[in-house]
Amino acid sequence: MSKPIIVVLDDFERVARDYADWSSVDAKAEVRVYREALRGQALLDALLPASAVVLMRDRTPFLADLIEKLPNLKLVHFTGTRNGALDTKALAARGIPVLHTGWGPNKDATTEMTWALILAAQKRLVSQHNALLHGTWRPHDMLSPVLHGQRIGIAGLGEIGGRVANVAKAFGMEVVTWSPNMTQERAAAKGATSVSFDELVATSHIITAHLVLGPTTRNLFGAAQFAAMRRDSIFVNTSRAGLVDEAALATALKSGRPAMAALDVFSEEPVPTTHALVGLPNVIHTPHLGFVCEPVFRKFYGDVVEALTLWLDGKPLPRVLAA
């Protein structure tokens, strides 16, 4: 009897095998790890024989039109606790359980990434580095403002937004916030002031997004919001690309409002070099690194191996996603 095939997708970091002991899984299944992004026919060919599929968060959309073409599929496991690119209804209709992992210190990692981008944009680190490297720097180009006394607008003051606020206060910034259900009491508990969305957008030097993507927040930042921003504003997104109308942002950046954008998330990932936001001189972009760190990935793959071992042994499954 042949072993079941388990397909692990999107191991961009090439650590899936190194960050967990797969021996208990290898003993009863054939594990195939794919390190490059697969799309179209290549993705279907890789998944066709799979009894179980492991997804790295929502890097690969796993929707009904793909699911219906996978006759052998019996289990889906994704890393993290939320996946916006997974059709859970289509899986439930076939009785296929969906599992998730726990998290490591991802919120700390994303907070650090947010501030790395803010500081890089504020201090023009990329352009200054390139100017020094190529011998084109000029003393007057080195002048930059400081964050102390500036206003930061945090859209979403949850666990990550709250951490971002703590750092902002350490820099001596004025912290304002907005979210669909924000109150003055909730804001004050984290040292912030609740303001309207329009005020946050129009008056903040730093505008950073930390919201859950949903019907009320999709394309929240569009042409009207960018046009209202300060000429010296810096727009930062380490949350979800769907919060932003990317075409409108590209157009706005070309007109100089906002002055800069610092982005870690894109609607298409890995982000192609032809993307409208890639290559603009007033954009700093990173390839969705906010959650990418060793302790998080060790937790991800450790939980995956634990769950797959239980599944192969016919035992109760952990961390089943609620229908």
C-alpha cells in the first residue's frame, strides 16, 4: 500500500524541514516540500496526488475552483490562525477538516517591522545608503526631521497597534487612533486619543494600518484619503494589502501626497517587479517580512508536524478551525 502524499507549499525561507523533526511523518507519508510559488497548472499538478496540504498562511489562494479538482484531498493545514485566501465553505462541503497552528511572537515581529519601515522612511535610509554607495550624496540631502512631537495615526489599536503606540510614545510622539469600533476609553487605555478617520488621515505625519481585512475595511485607503494626507506624510502598511487601493496609492505617490509609503504587504505575493508600486522612488518595500522570524516559523512547523502525526495515527486532531 502506497504512502499518503503530503504537500507543503511556499517554503520560501527553506526552513520547513530544518525547523521541526519530521521523522514521525516521514515514517508513514511521503512529504513533498515546494520552495517556490506555484500557480496555474504547476500548482494543480503538485496538488493532484495530495492527501494533505500544508499552506504557509495565505501565500497561495486555496479556493473552490482549485479544491474541486483535488479528489484525494482529506486534510488542509495552514500556518497562523487566520487565512483570508482559503475557501473553508468549499472544504466543509466535502467534509475536509481544516487545521491551523498557534503563533510565536509574531506580533512583536510585526511591530519591529513596522518601526523599521517608519524609521527607514523618516530617515530616508535607502536613498542615503544608495547615495553614499554611488558617491552622489550631498550634505543638504542629509537633513531629516525628527519624530518627537509629531503625530502618528494608528488605524487599528489591537495587539500590534498597541505595541506600535508604545514605541511612538517612547519617541515622544502624539498618538491618535481610529477603528470602526474605537472608543475614547479604549484609546486612552493605550495612551492614545480617538479621532475620526478623516482627522487621522489629514493630520498625521505617520499613518500606519493595523486593521483586520473585512467588508468594511477593504480599500479603506483610497484616492480621497491619499489626497487628504499631509505633504510630509508617510503611509505604512504591514497589515493587509486589501486595506489599500494600490493603484490609487501609486498615483498619489507620483503626485507627492503622501510623501512616502513603506509597505510590507501586496495584493500579489511574491510581488512582481512589474507591480505599480515597485520601483517608485518614494516607496520602501519589503516582501512581507512582518511575521517572518525564526521563533514564529519554529512554532508553525512544530505544530504542523504534531498535527500531521496525529492525523496519520488516526487520533483526534488539534486546532481544528471552527466551521
